[in-house]
Amino acid sequence: MCGKPLDNSDVRNETFKSSWTRNGSIAPSHSKHSGLFPSVVIRRYEFTGEDTAERIQIVFSEFRLPSKLEPNECGEMDILLIYFKVDGRDEVVETLCGDTLPKPILSNGPWLMLEFRSTYNNTENKGFTADFSFVTNYGVTTGYQPNKTDCTFHYFKNASSQGWIQSPNFPGAYPRNIRCNYFFYGDPLDYVLIRFTYFDIEGILPCDENSASDTVEFSNFLTRDRKFGLYCGARRDLIVRSDGRFFRVTLATNDRLDGTGFRALYAFESTIAASMAQGPGSGVGGVGLVGVVGAAGVPYLSHHQYHQVVTTERSAATLSKMGKSGAGSRRKEICSNAACWFWLVFVAASALNRSQLAMVTTTAMATWLLII
């Protein structure tokens, strides 16, 4: 099952079961010594989940196993071996060494083993510190998971209007052979806006089964959406927008290679606010880069710009009410209000492009004429 102990070695095994403890820390290490000690230390940590839905997640906080070989190459000693169950066998899926802190590890099932192999010497401090936990949420810390056996998470507007989503075990490698769904439910007049801050899904274009790619799928429905293709590879500044109140994001992985997944900020936005900010004829729904959202390539109005427009319109509405307060001075107040209208439009111009400025100006003029 594991490497054979060497002569003059100190071997110890520890076992952790989820029925005994749900989480904890391990820290095999040894410092500079003098005198007679074993030449090799071997520590094995075996983790077993009592429930088949459980997985083991390892998160490192310290790591120092220097290698005398080339960078990114590990020898037979001063290493940490990661074992998974693969087709009923204990197989090494990763070998760690060096001074770089490893990314989190998530097992492929309810069993995992770490084997630490190191040599004693009088010149270096070597070892690592890591936290372990038995999880059923695949390392996804947000959303509502109705069934612990499924990688499915729900996000509701009435619970939070915005937040983060991430792939399982992010920023570590996501598991193989899984399908994870992220469902979003907004109010009747909402749409869902998702901004990816990181996206690295193993695969090559066209991201289909023939290319043996892991994929991310977007859809306005529970079924496939012809508006969206499948996405894989490394992407920057990816923004996705739904057509309506419901949206689905699905990560599907195979048994080939691994990626580090994705992280994204989601927000439920109002279609009324979007219409006010973008004007009539705006396209909704689709995928774009920063500053481009929607099937029609409509410029996206930031929260800062949108709130400037809303503040301008609310201020103007307040002024118009003041203008109607006295019949004797009504004409004088309207002239004053007109100057305020144009001044407010001028202020908003600094944050808007031409099409957005034209929309605000037209709205202001139309409202002023109604007042007169």
C-alpha cells in the first residue's frame, strides 16, 4: 500500500474517523537535532469518513520540504505523498515538496491518506502544518445545499442580493467526474449578473466531449440554452447576464486532467434599473468582457454611474414638486428649475457615455416640458 520503511527509520501511523472528530490539525515536523536519532522519519495519516457522502479536505498553513533537485521535482525523501482510492486501490495522486504552500486538497471520496517521508539532519527545520475537515459541501462554502450527496447549491435573492460562488475546493484543484449546479432565484423583475474574477477550466476549444474538456455551462433554463456555448480554458474578465429571474451555472468534469476552477461575484439586479440606465432597445442576457454585457453588446452601467443617474432624477423630481408649490411665482420657479435640470444633466455627463447621456438629457427635457 505504501512505501516500504527504510532501515533505521521511525515509522508512526495515525487514524482519523469522522465519527471521532470532524476537523483538526496535523503538524509532523522535526528541528535541528544533535546526538543519535533515526535517519528517516515516516508519518502516515489515514482519514476515513463514516458517510459515503463525506470527503476530506486538507488546507495547508505551513510547508517546508526543500528539494535538492530541479525546481518542481521531488526525490524519494523530504516529500508528502497524497493517496486516493482509485478503483479500490490506494494510489498516489500527488507528490509535494519544496517551500511553496500547496493549494487545498479534496479527496475523491470518503478516504484519504497522507504519507510524510523525511530525513533527519542538523541543518534544517522541515515539516508542514495542515488543517483537515470532513465535508459534504465539496469545499463550497456559500449557498444552500439541499442534499449532501449532490454538488448542487441554491442562491436566493431574499437570502442575499449578492455574494460569491466558487468551484469545489477552490483555489485547489476541483474533483474529477463531478457535476456541480449553481441555481439562482431572483424576484420577478430581476436578472442575474455574474462577474468571474478567476476562471481556469481544463480543456481546449470547442470545449466539447470530442476535446475531452471539462466545461462550464450557462443557461436561463434547467435544460441547455442555445444562446450560450460551453466554456473552458483560462479566461479573464468574463461577465455573464441572465435574461430573467432564474439562472443556472453548471461545472462538469471528466476523469482526465484537473483545473483550479473558478470564482465569481454574483448579484441580483433590477430590470427596471437596467432599463433606466441603458435606455430602450437594450439587449439583455449573454456573455461578454468587462464593459460589455448582453446579446446586443450593450455597455454596462456600473453601480456608481447608475446611482449618479438615480440621484440626478430624484433631485430633479424634488425640484419639480417645489416648482408647483406656489401659483403666483410658478413661472419664476420653473425657470429656476430648468437651470437646475440642465446643471444636473451636465454633472451626470462626466460618468456617462454618449448614448447614456442622450437618454438622460431626453428624459430631463421631456419631464421639464410636462411641468411647463
